[in-house]
Amino acid sequence: MKQIDDGPALKAWLKRLEARNPREIELGLDRVRTVFDRLAPNLAGSVIITVGGTNGKGSTVACLDGLFRAAGYSVMTYTSPHILQFAERMGFDGSQLDEQAIVESMERVEACRDSTPLTYFEHTTLAFFDQAGTRAPDVIVLEVGLGGRLDAVNVVDPDVAIVTTVALDHQDWLGADLDSIGREKAGIARPGRPLIIGQHHPPEGLVAAVEQIGGRIFQAGRDFDWQNDPPGWTLDWPGGSHRFAMPDLAGRHQLANPACAWMAARCLADRLDCKPEHLAVALEGVQLPGRFQRLPGRPEIILDVAHNPQAARGLADALGDGAGKTLAVFAMLADKDAGEVARALAGHVDHWFCAGLGGVRGRKGADLADCVRHITVTAPVEALESVPVALSRALEVADRSDRVLVFGSFHTVGEALKALNRSH
């Protein structure tokens, strides 16, 4: 996606929203629905697909975007969070929305808001819906911010919903176990409409909740499936099968995401004409910043936003064995399970550089380093005050044949990219 830097007018709006309601999360649809009804965006002509799940949402959105655009349809996408610029969150036919358009929609939401309080995410989500109503794309793809049932994107009714995976994350908000989390994510289902599950063994709570809502379940391993068949992979669905080249997105876990995207297209076959060849075209060029993103040069730098144990296991699988050492620049938010994330990667890392993250949810590098040392890691562990300092230290130590892995959160990847841009 072509990137556009956030301009001063948009930055001013974002600062205004941050200052107005410092709480990043405030689940509930009543406030959003009130303002949405006043805003009244006309979405009736667009097919809507909502993508929820613990991991794989962004990759699935990218696959859906590429698939439908390859088939000749106009597509708008809404994702979160962003890595460098806020405008990354709002896409139209492969490009970010321009600043003026986003600002105009921010202002229209503000005019409709009156005295109704909105969080940063709620206000910006409504701004996206305003833009979607103005542009009237063929397809709108929405990524759930948190959970599903009470997330702001759930104010609209999707024609198809996808739950990629259910794993432990955001337990303070969604519940302490997989069944509870699954029930929250099931809230994007609608009676009589398809809900695609990209997990072979989903939690019973997810399945039961979708059935209670009345959604039509299409589950991986039962209604469709895929096989890793090097040098390609094969996707099977009722009435069809197709062999594809491996996508540019690294890791065997990534095959579930285009499989879910294809099943969404199959469920919409009466409205959208998509062929396997369109998915093949999409997979040739699908790229997503911060998802096993490899930067050219020596030593190689790999960036990944993995921030929970399931994502970390997928990252470990994608890493495999390197020619040289793997040096990890590791930084996480304080409410994440750093121990289990580090444990998943311990066998692949030869030297840890634990960095601090700022903000109210940040974790100090020294605290993270202590956490890593407690999981029987035998590799050296260093504590640094920030991601740029840790990255500089890792590059100083690394040989040309080594690789530097930067991971742990969107913030981690964003700070690393900014530091690398400044150094060049």
C-alpha cells in the first residue's frame, strides 16, 4: 500500500482525541451506535466483511483486499493499530486515504457527536464509516480492534465474518480462558450469515456462541482445508481444489489467512465473481509491514509485531535456522505475557537485547530482561532503555552473516523503523 505521511491537520486531530479521552479502550456499542445513526453513512451498496481473531487479522485483511481487487472490485479496508502513520489504518484500492479526506470525516463525526463521549478508536472508526459511505466501494473489509462483540466495528452488520484464531491475549478485557475469549469474538456473527473459523480446533465457547446467534459456521478442517505441499500449497473447499505458490507472507501459519479469505469469497459467490487465479495474483504481491518483514542488507533485519504466545510460536516457525546467530531486540507492553513469548523463541535466539517502551502501558527494559532470564534462557541478556538504543547495540554486535530480530509489539516495530529511517 502506498504510504502518505500524516500531515499537521491530522496530527492535530489525533492529539485532540488522545487528550479528550485518555482511555484507549472502553468497550460498548451504545455510544458508537448513537453517533453512527446521526452520521448515517450509506453502506447499503457495499459487501461488508468483518475479520476478528487473536492473530492473523491483518494478514487476512490484506489477502481479502488483494483478492477482490484482482477480481476487479473496489475495496476499502480498515485496520488497527498502525505502525508509522495513522493513515495506514484506512485504505482504498491499495492506497491510504489522504489526510484531507480523513480530517473532513473527523470533523463530520465531531459535528454528529454533540455531547456523546467517544474514545480515540470509536471516533476514528466512525470517520472511516463516513468515508466508506462517501466512496461506496464494492467491498468493505473491517478488522476488529479488540474482541468482537463490543468492538466499534461491530456497529455494522457484516455479510460474512471471519474469526482467524482464538488464543490467550487481552484477558483483562475478554476473559481468562479460551472459551470466554471465543464467546466475545463470536459477537461479530449474524443470524443466517456465514462465519468462517480459520482454526482446526477452535474453543467450544466460540462454536457454541456462534450457533446460539444462528450464524452459519464454515470451519477449517471440516468445511475447507489446506496442505503445505512444497514448493507450494493446496487449498480444498466443497466442490473445488487449487494449488498455489507460497505467499510472500512467511510461515506455515500464514496459509490459514488466504484460505479464510477464499472461503469468504466463496460465501459471497452470488454477489462477487472471484476465481482461484485472482487469489493467486493477490498472493504474489501480498505484503504487510511488521509481519516477518525482512529488510535488505547485512546483517539482515527481521521485524515482527508478535505480542502473544501463539504469534510468537508462529514467528519461531517462520524463523527456522539461520546461517549465523539470531540477535533479538525485544520490547513488550506491560500487560502482555512476556515470559511465554520469550519461551517460544528461546531456542532460536543467541543474544537478547531487552528494550524499554514508554507510555502508561510500557515495560522497562530491566524488568523485561529479568523476565527473560527466568525462563531458563542460556543466551546473554542485556537490558537497554529504548528500542533505538537496543537496535543500535544489536547492530554493533552482529556479524554480516547474523540476523537481527525486532519483535514484541506494534510499538517496537514502529520505533525500530523510525530509528532506521533516521540513520539512513
